[in-house]
Amino acid sequence: MNSLNHSAFLDRSCAENAEPGRPPAIVPVIMCGGAGTRLWPVSRDTMPKQFIPLFGQESTFQATAKLVSDPSVFTKPIVVTNVEYRFIVAEQLGALGIDAQIILEPRRRDSSAAVAIATQFALSQIGPCVVGVFAADHVVRDEASFIETCRQGAALAAQGRIVTIGITPTRPETGFGYIRAGEEVAADAYRVSAFVEKPDAARAAQYVADGYLWNSGNFIFDAATMRAELRTFEPSLWEAAATALAQATMDLDCLLLDADSFGKAKKVSIDYAVMERTDKAAVVAGGFQWSDVGGWPAVWELSPKDESGNAVEGRGYILEGANNFVSADGSLVAVIGLDDIAVIATRDAVLVTAKSRAGQVKEMVGLISARGDAEATTHQEIHRPWGKYLSIDRGSRHQVKRITVKPGGTLSLQKHYHRAEHWVVVRGTAEVTRNEETILVHENESIYLPIGCVHRMSNPGKIPLEIIEVQVGSYLGEDDIVRLQDVYRRV
Amino acid sequence: MNSLNHSAFLDRSCAENAEPGRPPAIVPVIMCGGAGTRLWPVSRDTMPKQFIPLFGQESTFQATAKLVSDPSVFTKPIVVTNVEYRFIVAEQLGALGIDAQIILEPRRRDSSAAVAIATQFALSQIGPCVVGVFAADHVVRDEASFIETCRQGAALAAQGRIVTIGITPTRPETGFGYIRAGEEVAADAYRVSAFVEKPDAARAAQYVADGYLWNSGNFIFDAATMRAELRTFEPSLWEAAATALAQATMDLDCLLLDADSFGKAKKVSIDYAVMERTDKAAVVAGGFQWSDVGGWPAVWELSPKDESGNAVEGRGYILEGANNFVSADGSLVAVIGLDDIAVIATRDAVLVTAKSRAGQVKEMVGLISARGDAEATTHQEIHRPWGKYLSIDRGSRHQVKRITVKPGGTLSLQKHYHRAEHWVVVRGTAEVTRNEETILVHENESIYLPIGCVHRMSNPGKIPLEIIEVQVGSYLGEDDIVRLQDVYRRV
């Protein structure tokens, strides 16, 4: 690990944009460390919902990164994520050509710790500035309106308000928290009179009638103001975050927070820690279409539907049913005579739920996890910095994977004590190191790697390399890998 | 094909059992040519429900074969099946050590043609005798009671009655036909007053109150009597069947009916063709537990259930739901907040249906088939006379299969024009013929079969041989096989 040196972080400083009468530029912070359990089985620990292309070709993380990429409004973004997702984040940003400072959380904390880290990072790198904290798993459908709302928020933040982005409700939703707006402080902007918990249906209807706003959980604030409030309300959390940042190390262009210090930060949301306690809270009313994609019913809401209200992704069939959501990825799905359900079929797990009960998906995942079934947290397709692999067959003494290596990708130099491997190249060309040899293996060629041999595979070509790996042995766990060298520093 | 020579068919003749006062022995005919669409996706054309171990370790076909194996009551059985299922039938009988005469239908007709074939076969081989026709896809739970019912039926059949086995109803089932019993002709045996179609719920309750019986669709009759009735009611069908049998050929110990003649037999059930028209119809009332396994609700009925009425096969989870049937084969299945549904998940297709609408599964399979999705009729695991294969991965230019070869099994000598194959042995030992060579390939060894080479694999060992086959090429269809020799005569 290199010592910390990130003084050259921001190429677009806030000061440049600080023209008279113009809102200050916003340092966008994209939070994407969550596990996304509510969209199981598509979303799991190994690839949570913010990185999955739920709508169209891009993930919501990518859509968020694009949303805050207008240089007339935003600076270069800061991405705060779990260390496990570093390669996914880098890959998905790379695909968009977006440059960001990635900060890695070595443990799962709640949003206050991430806000504290981003605030302190911005202050240390830029000095006084306005920060916008954006969730990576939300969907915004009107970009111009969103940006206008952000500009309003930034103007208020510059005046010392801690601004939350509210959404003008379009229905009496029971799945969101609400905000009661107080005194108007600018056009479409108000003091926060109260934050209100998720209501029941009757209360939700009343809130909508009374002009309450949805609480989107996206914030804009002046960094020094937030620092002062965190120091006041959560001094030990601030201390832990500031120390974790001061002792962070650079690791392949990412900033890895010090694990011990970060682990001392309390698990508390920024809503509880600051927003509900500060007298500086304000809300700007966004008029854009927004969703927190908080469960399968929300995905159904956002998906195109037929005249019966059915939304079908993939090879799904519905015979006499209405208002269903069917996602058939891998398996074909057939539904007969049922309404208002969600069926999500992946290669290895199927969820069937009443849409009204989709809030219990998290509880279900807990049940599955408690019984030790890996499908609770692990996908069959696993992403690695060099590409990905998919488990396609498993027996008592063999396992088969389809491995895809990106052009230029290199697996670690490794050996196994309990298994031999047969690699058959089905697309592209592999450069294989086997003990002292280096061998090019072309499409429709194979190579054998006996137990204990030191080996490595890389893709020297211009197209993805695909191989079928057949492992044979008495123990086939992922932990039977002795990594001797790794270009991604996973040794 | 050998010429027809099956004079040595019956080693246990009927005459032996024809002692005074004792019912005549029954020649059991097991009908197992159906496609079993109503239990899709587990049951498909390539392996229909009667051959699947739905309950315990044995298929209903095997359970039926055992049920009619008591030599004091039954002779050696005749199995009438579709030519496609010949190897499955032989394998499943072999596993039980049961010897049978297998008659192969080259086309799908209805039950009248099969009854005519079996009747004529029994007459030509044995002479006068009593025949019992049994469905291979029913479940009987009290063997002693079943056999006693068969003996009663045989006694009546010997007196010239065509006997259908009725079942004393245990509930007002709407999924079965009913029989109104007339004059009592023996203990628990009656003339048939009327056959009644599947009723609605109100009528079903009335029928049960009025003492109607369920019509099980299993029959016992004197062969000459049935011949006379078929000749009277369906003379051209009888003629077609008799000709198909007379022109049948022996094929690997099976009797293959002449396709052209058999194709001329009308598609009509034995109920319509004979039972509803003859004045000889009688019914014996069976008191045993019986099901025709006519759909997923019937499987649920027959399965062990928890205190909420949920029946779960495999890795299924139910959170707040009652009276559900969940079958998780391959995939894990999670159900939340739904009652009275059936979820059947296989490796490649998932059915989710209201139990009350499970009768529409057949319609759904028609929809899927019409759109050209192979899952309507084809399993991922395909049985062959030498063993089976499972498709585990497919790309644009590659396909991967797990192939299992039984001890002594031999694939055909073949070649492909469009694909090369890599075989990796993961269990057992393969004897591989490649052009002029014969090579033993052991566990953890591989062999390459270039495009166009003539090759064959067999299992010379004592344990099943398992190989992973990686196909690489521009066309990977099953029809790119040129079979040069085949021990199972599939050339």
C-alpha cells in the first residue's frame, strides 16, 4: 500500500464556480455500500442492487453517476463504497468514462459514518464547499428537474441550511418517510417542521392531502456546517471517521479507510444523527419522478406493463393474472390465475411473493441465511477484477465453471492442494503460465493443470477470453487457492 | 429387426391358476405411453410423469408394476408404451427385476387402441384369459385392498362382465368422473347405471351423498368379451390394431407395432368406445386410497404436510402462507404471504399457479410450445439407452454437458461435421474409440475429438462413468450426429 497522497484530488475546484448570484458547485458523494437485500434474489451481497441493470442497460449506480456529471453544477464525484465492491465500482465508472475518487469502507457502518468521511475528505482536499450526498440505488426520471432542485439546494446550503431533497408525492405511498414542511425560506424550499416515519395507508393519504413531501434521503449541505453538527451530536463518531480517513492508505487509486478506527464509528443513519436534531434542516421540493427502488413492487411500478398491469422481464408467461411482476432470468417462468404477485427467478433461486408482502423479503433472506443456504448472499456469477466466473455444475468430486477474462485481465499466480484443473478455451486466446512454461492456448484448445502446479491465466487479446474450467479433486472450496502473486494486490 | 416370434411369452399361464372357486389369474396390462402435460414442468414429453419418482424413490410406473406382481393373482405383465419410452421402461423394470413383454406404439393414439392391442396379444399368446388394464400414473396406497378388488373384478370378468374399478369417494372431488351404481351383482359389485362426467362442486357433493363411485379408469375383462365389444362398436379400430400387431416386429426384445396400420386406429378412449356403450359394464367398489395424480393439487394431497398444510419438496421456504405445494428441484424457492398455490421449480422452468387453476397447466404448456420455447416438451436432462446427459451451459459457439454412462453402456459410433469435443472424465473410466485408436481415459484425464473424427465412448467399468463434454463449433444442434453404428439400433 502506498502512503496517503491525494492532494491532487479535485481538478474542478468549487471556487471556480463561485460566481456572484450563481449557486456554488456541488461536490457529489455517491453512497453505494449497501447490500440491497430487499431485491433478493437478484440483489445479494456479492452483487447488490445498485450495481445491477434493473432498468435498461445501466445500473442505478451508473445512472446516478451520470446524473451528477454536469460540470457546470457538479465537481468530480466521491464514491463511498464497501471494500468488497471496489472492482465493480471501478468497472462501472470506467464503462461510462467517469473519473471519481473512490473511498473504501472496510466494514459496514450506517450513513452517518459515510457522510462524516465524505465531509472531512472534501474539507481536507478542497476547503469550504457544498457537498451533495446521493444514494446509488434510486431512480430519477427527469434529469433537468433534478438538477434544478440540486441548484436550489446548493443555494440554501451556502446559507447554512442542511438541505434534504423532498419529493412532491404522486400517491399515498406507505413505503416512504414523509416531511412536514414549515416556513417557506425560498421558492419551493421550507424549514423542516418534522420528519415523519413510514405511515399506514390512512395516514399516508392524510399526509398527501396536507402537502407533506416524501423524504428521498438525498442531502445537500455546506461541509463545515455538517462537520459542526456531527461534532455536536455525534462527537465520537466524527472522531472515529476523521481518524479512519487520516490513517487511510492508497490502494490501487482507491482510498482505503483504516479498519480499526472506522469500526469504532456508531451505526446510525444521518437522519437520526443529524437531520432530526439540527435546527438547520430545510427541504427543497423536487417535482421529478423518483423512486428508492425499495422492493419488488417499486420495480414493478417503474417497469413497462401490459394492459393487464403485468410487467414481464425475460421469458415469462402469465395466463389469467393481473398486476404481476415476473422476472425470468435463466429460467422460464409460467404464472396461472394469480394477481398482485412478484415472481423473480434466477439461475439458482426463485422468490414468489404477494406484492403487498414484499417488505418481508429481508426477513426471508434472514431465514435462508440462518439455515446456511449460500443463495442468501452469494450469486452463481461472481465478479472479479479480471472478469467473472459462473458456476455451472457441481458434483461430489468435480466442479465446472465458465470463466470470462477481460482483455488485459490476469488472474493471480496460484496453486491448489486438492484439485487439478482442465481448461478448455471456447473463445479468445489465453496466455497460461504453468510452472516454468508460458503457453498460448487458442480457441478449441485445452490445457491441464495438475494438482500443486503453479499457474496463472491472462487474456493478452482484444476480445473477452472464455474458458470452461473443469476442476477434479476431493476438495473444491474457493479457499483452496494459494495466491503467490496478484496484479490486483489480493495476495 | 427380427421377424415376430413371441410364442414363448407367458411363463405363468392363466390355466395354472384356474382352480375351481378361485378367480382366474389376471394378465396385467400397464399403459404408460402418455405425455403427462398436467404435471409440467417436472413432467414433459422427454420424461413424462409416470416415470418420475414423484413420491419416494420409485416412479408410479414402477409402483404399478410392483402392485401387479403377485404371482398368485397376476401373470407376467404386458407394458404398452410409446416407442420413445422404450429404454426408460426397460431400465425401470430392470431396476425392480421385473420381466415384462413390452409393446411399443409407434404413434400416440388413445386408450382404445392400446386396449385392443393388449387384448389381441393376450388372445394370440394365451388364448382365453382375463386381462386387467392399469394406468401407470396412478397412486394406490393399500395394496392388499387393491388386490382383493382385482380378484373380485376377475371373478366378475370371468362371468362376462367388463369391470371398471370404482373408488369409494372420500371427498366431493370435481376432478374425477363418477359412476352411478345400479343393481348389485356380487358383494361390492354392481351393474353400471351411468358414467357421469366431472361435476361442479355442488353436484360432486350430491354424488358423494348419493353413493356414486369415482371412476378410476382401470379395467378388468375377459379378453374374448372385449374383442367382441370392440369389433361391434369400433370395427375399424379393432382391424387397425389387429393388423398393427400381426405386422409387428421384434426389436431388442420389444414388440414394435406396425406404424402405418396403428396410425389408422381412431383416437378414442376406451370409456367412450366401449364402457359407455356396452350392456356388460360392471363396477367393483375399491376401498383403497387412490389418486390419478391428475395435477399438482393431487400431488399436494398425497404429500406429507406441515401444520399449516404446506408440502415442501427440496429447498423450499414458506413465510406466512398455508396449503401450498412447493417443489424445489435445482433452484431454492422462497414463498411469502401466499396461500393455496403451487410453485414447481426445475433447473430451467418455474410454474407458479393457484391450486384451483392448476387444470390450466396444459393450456399454459400449449402457449409455451406455440412460442417455440423448448422447455414445453424437453428436459435439460435427457435419458438415453446408455445413460443420460444434462445440458449445463450454452454459449454462441460452445455447449457443455455432463454425460453419465451406465456400466456396460456404449454410445453410438459417430462423427460431427460442425463441432469438436473435449471430454474430461470426472468419475470412472472411459473406453474411447477415436478413428483407428482405442484409448482408456481415466478419472482426471481428458481426450480431444477433432471435427470429423469417428468416435465412440463406452463404460467398461463397474461404476457409472461421468464426463464433462465441452463442445466447440459454429453449429451445436443435436442433429449434427452421423451415427455409423449403434448397439441400440438407432442408426
